[in-house]
Amino acid sequence: MTVQPIRVFGDPVLRTPADEVVDFDKELRTLVADLAETMLDAPGQGLAAPQIGVGLRVFTYHVHESMSGHLINPVLHFPDDEEQDGPEGCLSIPGLTFDCRRRANVVAHGQNMFGDPVTVEGTAMLARCIQHEVDHLDGVLFVDRLDDETRKAAMRAIRDAPWADRANPTIKVSPHGSPK
Ligand code: NI
């Protein structure tokens, strides 16, 4: 298990829809372990594979000791129309939280790392976390879900954030220098 660098806002991988997992192999189990370790190290309540640069439909969550785990190829169902308002943040948008409206209750169907079917039912924070992480798998970030005014404030704060210059990986200089 290895703590992986977390990609930040501006990295194209965060805007790329992730692929379904088809191989439930050792590599997948390593990915789940890396996600869990990176999430707990951060620390955060959830982490999706694209956030560590892997375009697969996998996320881990840790909302509470009794509400933690991972989910692969999740499909969301909403049992009712109830909504919740509350602060939300993201390890890929570090240090910033904004009020974000979400559904209050969610049922997520998916698989575990061995390919067995799994259902996770969430309310309150767990419901928010699951919706946030599934969004990541679709290339959606929570700032996309904010009302217009809050989103404008969020975009200004992101532009001014101390990590904003980490956001464009294409300007990285090779440590080996350019070949002559
Ligand atoms: Ni996030």
C-alpha cells in the first residue's frame, strides 16, 4: 500500500469520465488499498480513483468507523426526493468548503474488490459522500453543483488558492532535462 499524490483542480484526469472495472485482479486490490491509505493519510472522508490519476470507477469512503469501505462500478438510486444542504469539500480542491445541495438519501449498488455485488445505503454525510465520489467517476466536481453565486465565489477562491499552480501538470519540467 502506498500513499499516492492527489491530483488538484485543473488536472484533466478529474474531468475525464472513468471506465467500468472489468478485471477484479490483484492490481485492483492494490488500487483500493492505495485509495484507502491516501484518503486516511490526507485525511479525507472519500477518495475516487481519478483523484490519484487512475481512470477507473472505484472509490473509498470513511465517514465514520462504522461507515467505511470501497465501492466499484457504483450505480445510484434515490429512494425519495428529500434534499440536504451543508458544507462540502474535496481533497482535489484543498482547504475550501462551500454549501452544496445534495439528495438526503441514496442507495448505491456496485461491487466489492472481489466482484461480489454490494449495496450501500446512505443518509446525511454518507449520502453526501457517495454522491460526491460518484460525481468524480463522471468527471464532475462539487463546485459544478453549487448555485451560481456560490460557484462564482468558489472559482475566485480556486484561482487565488496557494495550490493553483500545481493544477496544470503539462507545465512540469522533466527532472532528466531535455535530450540534446
Ligand atoms: Ni472530491
